[in-house]
Amino acid sequence: MRVHPTALIASGAELGVEVSVGPFSVIGDEVVIGDRCVIHGHVVIDGRTELGERVEVYPQAVLGTRPQDLRFDGDAGWLRVGPRTVIREAATLNPGSRGEGRMTVVGADTLIMAYCHVAHDCRIGDRVVMANATQVAGHCEIEDAAVLGGATTVHQHCRIGTLAMTGASARIQLDVPPYCIADGNPAALRGLNRIGLRRDGWTDDAATAVKRAYRALFREGRYADALAELTETTDRPEVARLCAFLRGSERGVTRARRRRRR
């Protein structure tokens, strides 16, 4: 273990093997830090925060402090960060505040870039990328391998599906379906995240099936009928997952803007 002499570590904190803590960092009494984590200088980690192994936290990041929730009752929940996740400069991650579980969860192998904010009671999946200054409000869910462009803002209770992507400065106020690109203010669907699907190792057959489903759902003007038909008839797990996400939407689904006729 390598702890800089200027770091302040509370007596109740638990640090795993080969943990590194940089100068002037502060670690609270209920914090648990996994093996081989790297905590750079000027980091604050407080509350009921648990870091998995090999997490790296860069300067000025603040994890686990009081959630920014006007209805917070004073008893903060938990913040759990999965293994090998990287949290860059000045990012802020809040613990759970209220509701079932009172927990904020960040998955494994996720990259949270500088100045990002993850609010209370969020669920962030594995292999997610949140580019600089992305702001995620409370009770949001970001599924595995989603990519959020810089300065994306996500409204409370929104979901962003697996392998979805948002453009820089996108304003997300409704759910973003899996595999799709959303951009604009307010955001609209711009098509499929084809590069992301290819990088994820998708076969041509899988990509073609999702492309056809996307066209039926968002380009032909018959969303409800197409969703019902696909739910009943598809034999592709990728399309079934897309349909399940859409059926489970409580806030509403981001749609494609209709093309103007010339």
C-alpha cells in the first residue's frame, strides 16, 4: 500500500492490497476500496462508497458525498463502482438517496470522463463511456456499452439502451432505444449505431435484423403496430431485446424526426 503522508484516511475505511492514495486525498469512515485501486491526489471519497478492484480515480473527483436531492432525508444510501472503471478529473458521483435499494451503481470497465455527474439512484452498466461534462440526473439507467457524447444531458428517470450512442450536447428527455444514435436538442433518433454494433462483434444477420426492425418502428409511421408485430414474430434475440426495452418504457421513447417531403 502506498499512501501519501498528506492524505487523510478515516480509521474505519477499508483499503485492499496494493492501493495507492495520492496527496491531499480524503477517504471517509465507511469507504471500502478494492485491491490495486489508484486514488490520485485531491480526491474526496466519502459515505457508503465501495470501489471494486483496479478502479482509478483522478484528481478533484468527488464520490459518495450527500446527494443533490431536495427530498433527501439525511440517511444516504450506497455508491458502488465496478472493477477497472476509470473516473477522470472533477467527476462527481452521488450515492443513492431514496426509493428501493437507495443505491447508485456504476458497472465494470466503464470510463467516466472529466466533469461528468452521475446523480443519486442511477444505474450505469458495464463498458459505458461518458464523455466530458456529461450530466446524468437522478434515477436514470444507462445500459451496457452505451456511449454518451460530450456534454450530453439526461433528464431524470430516463433510460439509454445497450450500445446506444448520443451526440455531443444532446438533450435526452425520453428513453433512447438500444443500438440507436440520438442527437439534438431535444434529441431525436438519427439511425443505428452501426460502428458500435460492428465493434461489438455483431454478425451481418443480426445487424440486418435490427435495421429492418428500426425501419418498421421509426421510419414507416406505424410504431405501435410494428412493435406488436415484432414482439409476436421475431426470432432474433437482438430484436426481442429492443422490443422489450420499448414495451418497458414509462417515460416515453425518443423517435426519429420525419423527413420533409420535397
